[in-house]
Amino acid sequence: MKQNILLILILLTGCSSSVPQLPLLAPDSVILAFGDSLTYGSGVGEDDSYPAVLEQLTGLNVVNAGIPGEETPQGLNRLPQLLAEYKPALLILIHGGNDILRKRDLNKTVENLKAMIKIAKQHGTSVILLGVPKFGLLLSTAEFYPQIAQEFKIPFDGETIPDIESDNALKSDAIHPNAAGYRIMAEAVVTLLKESGAIK
């Protein structure tokens, strides 16, 4: 009897997803890709940016709302108007890299990222978050990204961008991906969307 109960528990655990679940996106849904140069696609042509590739892969309307060099205070000011204009079903948030590079107060960065997520949720917009690395000998996502994702129970990828940043073959310069790197970003987002139930 105990063995049967144990087997059932193992099966149930295997069936449950560790990725927070999102509503299924309708075919006419708008995705707002929001961030800085990593979203804009610096280093490649417009068609090779990760939002453009994501649109190709999903068949959904993906708006590229990336601005090179932007820090989180400017992003926080800019986001509400974009949410009102495009009424996106989903926000892909990749922000904070310039705050880290310019050694801004990261407590403020965290506050700004949290405020962006809250504003999106108030608009009825789902959110997924990708982590940006802190720069050191070994690149890894800044520790506040997974903490934010856990607090808001949103899907999160903390590996893809650090992995790209660690591989010169995937970069167009010291910081920005090349076309292959941006495609990997888009594919990672697709994987996260599937795991979260946002797309099939």
C-alpha cells in the first residue's frame, strides 16, 4: 500500500510543472517585447532581432519596444503608454542591463522592475522575465531576477542571456548578440511560452 502511494506521489510530481502557468494566447494576441538594446537588436538588422524572430516562430504579433542604452527609470516611465497603446496580452521583460553596467543603485533597479511588472498586471497583461548577467569572471544572472520572478510567480529564464554573453561566437560585439545569438533568445522565449501554457 505504501509503495502504491509513493508511486502515485512520484507520478503526480512528474506531471506538475515548475513553470508558473499563463493563459493561452489567442491568435490575435499582441506580445510586447520590452527592454533595451538586447530587445532592440543592436548589432544586427531589424529582421534578426529576437522580437522579429519570435514573431516568425510563433505567428503572433510581436512589438519591438527596445531602446538601446535605456535604464530602468526611463523604462518605467515609458511602459504605461505602450501598454495603453498596444494592449498586449503578454509582456516580455528584459531590462536592467544598463543599470548593472553603469553601476547604478541596484535596489532602485529592483524597485523599477517590480513596478513594471505590477503595472503590466494591472493592465491584465501576463509577464515573463529574462535575467541579465552581472559581469564578473563567470557570467551569471544577477541574483535579484529569480527573486523577482519568484515573488510575482512569473515564468523566468535566467540562463539564456548569460550563456550567449559567455560565447563570443554568438556575439556581434562585447555585449550584443549576433543573429545566431538573438535566434537562441527567441527560441528560449518560445520554450518558456510553451512550458507556461501560453502557446501550444
